[in-house]
Amino acid sequence: MNIVIIGAKGMLGSMLASVFTDAKSVLLDREEIDITNAQSVREVLMPLQPDVIINAAAYTNVDAAEEHKDDAFLVNETGVKNLADVASMMDATLVHFSTDYVFPGDKQDGYSEADSPGPAVNVYGQSKLAGERALVESGCKFYLVRTAWLYGPNGKNFVDTMIELGKTKKNLSVVNDQFGSPTFTKDLAQFVRSLLENQEPFGIYHGVNTGSASWFEFAEMIFTIVPGMKVDVKPVSSAEFPRPAKRPQYSILKHTKGPEFRDWKDALREYLA
Ligand SMILES: NC(=O)c1ccc[n+]([C@@H]2O[C@H](COP(=O)([O-])OP(=O)(O)OC[C@H]3O[C@@H](n4cnc5c(N)ncnc54)[C@H](OP(=O)(O)O)[C@@H]3O)[C@@H](O)[C@H]2O)c1
């Protein structure tokens, strides 16, 4: 299987690259391809004739997207359309990632693959939803994998931020009224590999570790696992932490199809080991 991984220097892309090392894979990032440019996408991908294109490239700065709406849509909608068009031309399978932020965040027990997304609560979510629609309408063979609250090596993430803060602070306030699905990039990358190897049906999947937590519970678990880090974590409301982009309150993703995921706490233990 010839695989191209785009966004290979990002947090998820770099993990995908390490999970597919034994496959015939080509790693691309911004230096080699600009997914917002249809010509660049055609010129780079057509000669490679991949069986599978995995797109981990995206505009991921949630707060900056509020002021840079056009940039977010260019990457997260037009970029996906460009890739889907080329995938259709080559009859390649496109694996693409989306987010819990495509949902409004008002469903307390979480969203399954069968739930219809929208309206999204912020510009980033709107741009990712537009990308989902472009992918579905393209008619290409696709796996659309929604994920959430990702952490892993090579990227800015909540776990690393907490550990850094914990080195210098004894007290931290963390939001306790937003709930989601913490997910290790390693588990997600292996999930993608299983989808491809098992030739699971094309369509929409939720790729998240099992279980859910608030950011406060997530932080508490991090400091419980890391030995010797005595940090007192205080639960606070989102109102105490205003941010440019609104966050959904309940954005738990329910994983009801495809290969199993382990519990989020077990995945976190491995990452922190
Ligand atoms: N991180 C999360 O918590 C999270 C949650 C839910 C869903 N997701 C989704 O998961 C996927 C991976 O996210 P991530 O956090 O791993 O992303 P990331 O670390 O920000 O990596 C994205 C990569 O894409 C590259 N890129 C951006 N624009 C590009 C363009 N026009 N052409 C080519 N490459 C471009 C970036 O390069 P530069 O660094 O140079 O910009 C970067 O290397 C995304 O689809 C994201 O929406 C992430």
C-alpha cells in the first residue's frame, strides 16, 4: 500500500509517520505541498499515485481562527476539497480528521457518528465542518475520523502544558465545566492503521480514547500519574477563563464503530511513563 501522509511534521502527522514506518509511505508537510493550492496538490500527488492519502494538515489555532476566518476556511475547507478532488481522480482513499468542535456542545452524554453536526460554536469548528461537507460531497473514497483533545509528542497540547506549569507552580486553576474525550495520538494513529488494514467500510468514525473528563479531571489525573509533582488543582468555571473562541460545553465523542480504543487514563499513563 502506497501511503502519503500530509502534515507529517504536526502532532498527529508525526505519530502517523511513526506508526506507518514499515509501509511504503511518503511524508509531506508545508515545504513540499500547499493543500490550499489545487495546482500544488495535483503536481505533488499525481506522480506519486498513492493508494491512500492521509491528511493531518489543518489550520488548528482555535483562538486565532476567530480573527483569521478566511485563512481557517482556506486550509480546512478548500484544502480538503483540493485533496478530495485529486483522490477522486486517482481513485485513492482519503483519510481526513475532524473535530468534536463541529457539534454545538449541548448534548450531555456525547455525540455518536450517527449524530448530525452543526451548528459549530466557533470559527474553527465551522471551517472543519465545511471541510467535512466538502469531503462527503466530493464522492471520493474516504474515512472521516473525528477526534478530540489530542495529546502526544511534537505538538502543543494540554498534557505537556500542565507538566510545564507544574514544574514552577504549586496551585493551578482549571476549568471544570467543559467535558470531552482526551485522546493519545498513538492510539488514533493505530486506529487509522486498523481501519485501512481491516478494510473497514468507508465513512465517518469517531477516533477517541474511551471515557470522558472535564479539563479539571484531566489535569488532576496528570498530576496523580506523574511522580513527585505536588500540584493543587482548583476547579473553576469557564467564565473565569474568557478566550477569543467559545468552547463547547459537552463535546464528548462516542466511539461506536470500528476498532476498539483503550480507556483514556490507560493511554495517558503510557504517554507519561
Ligand atoms: N490537536 C487537537 O486537540 C485536535 C482535536 C481535534 C481534531 N484535531 C484535528 O486533527 C488533525 C491534526 O491536528 P494536529 O493538532 O496534529 O495539527 P498540527 O500539530 O497543527 O499540525 C498541522 C500540520 O499541518 C501543516 N499545515 C498547515 N497548513 C498547511 C498547508 N496549507 N499545506 C500543508 N501543510 C499545512 C502545519 O504546518 P505549520 O506548522 O507550518 O502550520 C502542521 O505541520 C487536524 O485535522 C485537526 O483539526 C486536532
